Amino acid sequence: MAKPSAELLEILVCPVPECRAALVPHDQELVCAACGLRYPCEGAWPTLVPEEARPAENQEAR
Ligand SMILES: [Zn+2]
């Protein structure tokens, strides 16, 4: 299964303007190391859109 390359991960950062932290691959998502938003990753290209991201696991309200 395709996944982001190490080179791509090195240049990717959280798209939230006030965050811009590194992203850590986790399962099929990229997790922001700072704010914890989880970006879906379909194939080799992650969807780095805050509106598409899921909140951090410990912040899921329900
Ligand atoms: Zn972030």
C-alpha cells in the first residue's frame, strides 16, 4: 500500500497557520505532533486540509 515517502514527510507540516508542526504517520493518517489533528492519507498524498482533518483522539466529543 502506498504511503508518503520519507522525503515528503520531511517537508510536510501542519497546515494550520498558527501550528506548522511536523506530521507523524499513524495508520492511514498523518497526525500533527503539536495540535494532534489527524489528516487522512489516501495513497501517497495526504489530504492536508484542516476542514478534512479529524480532531485529536483525546478530544473527540461524543
Ligand atoms: Zn497542527
